[in-house]
Amino acid sequence: MNTSLIDRSHIQLLIVDDEEDFREAAAAYFKKLGYSVWTAPDGQHALELIAKRTIDVAIIDLHMPLLTGIGLLKALREQENELQAIMLTGGGTIENAVESMKQGAFDFLTKPAKLNELDLVIQRAYRARQLEKENRQLRHMIRHAAPPGEMIGQSAAMQEVYRLIDKTAVTDKPVLIEGESGTGKELVARAIHKKSAFAHQPMVVINCAALPEPLLESELFGYEKGAFTGAVAAKPGLFEIADGGTLFIDEIGELAGSLQAKLLRVLEDGSMRRIGSVKERKVKVRLIAATNRDLRREIERGTFREDLLYRINVLAIRLPPLRERGDDTRLLIEHFVGPQWRIAPELMDKLCRYPWPGNIRQLQNAIERAKILAEGNEIRCENLPPEVMGSVPHDGVALDRMDKLDLESLNRLHVEQVYRRYQGNKTHTARALGIGRRSLYRLLEKYHIE
């Protein structure tokens, strides 16, 4: 590895040594090289300093009062601290070296060590720390890998979306994607990430509507060992996992007020703290947020911070609902049906006329259901959900005869019919509509459906 490519100003270096002359001389030398340098006269003072700030590499003297170098290493491993330690000793023995390596030291050197050689070891240690971080990010990406997906559509509305994706991808500014549930907001976020300078780094995804507030906080910001019951080990949050890459926060309008304040701070200066920690950590994350809510209306209601909206809404993309995308509905149906299946022209026309209030997600669910229920490889009317085919009566009238109803009334009728069909079961109703439970609650409230 070419260590000259490492920017030393990014490295937080700690020198722990009870010999003041060496400590101060080494600190001055490494500061001149560009490192951010901290010093401590013994292991106990080092622990107090490490508790307050993130250290990348520590040079630790083996023999010190109060807390020895080995004692400090053990304490750091118990805390699951990720810094890399370089051990120094004036009288090194094989036993000392073996014990240091057992406790996780990166290297073991004897004094007097040449500072220019120590500089190279520090850079190798920092690179090892970065590789560990990249491996952690890769493991997270593998565990949370998204299913393959592609954006399909040729309508004018989607051409504008594609144009905005290209425009926003070349910057590192926050992006807000607005659109109804099921319109494909995550696909847009992934397209932006893939075309951006962050593409070689992870894209981490979290849905605010899927988690309760305490769990959402621990997922975003992480926690220290013992921070709460069940925290048997320290865990980095998604901001740390996404460091250097992209964090996609879906349904950001569901974020509680206390978490909005913590998120605002990270966006302002990159500072964050794990739950149960006083240590400030710095992260550099490109944020993409998405919402199906009108955040300006939420500001008027007092449920969303205006200053946070300004932070996340530097660049905005509105994703159109399926009913505004013209012939894209036909393209999507053909894509979900696949080349091995047949669908009658009159059935295709009926599907294209349907407003799809649950958008692409509802359309995909309906086609998958039809393929499961179909006999052979032909999709028929009876294979599709009754609310889509208009066969569920409402006051003795079928949906497909309600040509004179406006779209809002048709949407209300559709939600009410599906809700009635599942006898008030909100989980099944939301799944059939292709929306989340919280979105369903808002629709029930909006349409005054008991």
C-alpha cells in the first residue's frame, strides 16, 4: 500500500507515555506532519480522554504508573474500542510482545523508536482500522442487501425524474424524495447513490415507519455496552455504518421530535453520540430522505421541525403516482407478468384504467397474486383481487361502472371496500393496498372510515 496517499489530517492520534520529554517531542513532530494529536501521561488519563473523543491510533508505553500499557489495552478491549494500538517499551521481551498481541495491539516496538519509522507504522495501523470499518460496512450490506430492482417508465413525468436523478447524483447535498406510498422512492434513492461519487461506499437503508422510537434511535445512532437492559455489547449505529457513503431514511415524516433534533445535529456538523456515551463521533454521510407526507403541513401542525426540512430539502424530487404516468402502467404490467405469461387485451385495458391508489407496490402484489392463482400461464379476471376488477359491490354498484366519480371519491371507495373485505383487519388491508399500516391509519382518518 502507498501510505503517502493517506491524509494525515484525518487521523486522530493519541500518545500515552509517562516520559514527558518523549511525549512532548513526539507530539510536536506528528503535529507538524499534520496529525491531530492528543497526549496522556498514563493509562488512566488516556481512558478518560478516549471516553470523550474518537481516537484512531494510540502509541502506548508499556510501563506506566496507575495503569500499565497492558492494563490500558485490556480496558479498551472490554469496551470494544476500535482504535489501533502501537506498543512501545524501553526493555522489550518476547513475553511482553506476545501479551500485547493477545490483547489486540497492532504492533510492538522498542525504544528508542525513530519517529519517521513510527509515522509509517501509524499509517499502516490507520489503514487496518479503515479496513475493519469497510469489512463491517460490507457485512451490513450483505445482511441487508436489497432485492434487484429497476426503474421502468417512459412518461414525461418519469423523464423529469430521471433528469433530476442525474442532476442530484453529482453533488453531496441532501436529497428529499416526495411521493405516495408504493411509488418507488427507494429505487430513486439507489439510482442516485449508484451514479454518485459515493457509489463505491455502502448505501444503508432505514424505514422510520417500521420501528418504534427507542429502537429507531438505537439503530440510527448505536449504543454502548450497558446503555440499557439487553445492551450486552456495544453496537455502531447506521450513521457509523454508512460513514463515507449514503444513508437513506425512508418515511422521515414519522421521525419523533427528539430524534429530529439529533438528526439535525449530525447534518449540521457530522457530530453524533451513541446511546449511553459521552464521546463525540464524527461521520461524513450523504443523506437521502423520503416521505409520503406533506412536510410543510406537518410543520404547521408542529410535528416536524422547519429547520430540519431546510436541511434535508436542499434538492427535491417529486415521484409521480402511477395514475399520472400514462402508458407506464402498461409497461409495468408487462414487466411484472413476464414473457412466459398471457394476459387478454381487454383485461390489460381494465388494469390500465384502474387508478392503483397503492401505486406500483399494489400493482406488483396484484400481478404476483394472479400468477399464483392462475391455471396454466394465462391470467384471467378471476385471478386478480376483486377490488381491482370492480366486482366488490358498494351500494349495489360496481367500481367499473362508476365512471362519473372523481378520483378522490374513487380512492375513498376503494380503501373502504378493501377494509370491509378484510373485516377491519388493518394488517391485511394495508398489505392488499400495498401501503404501510401508518399510511392506512391516515387514509382511514382522512376518509372518516370507521
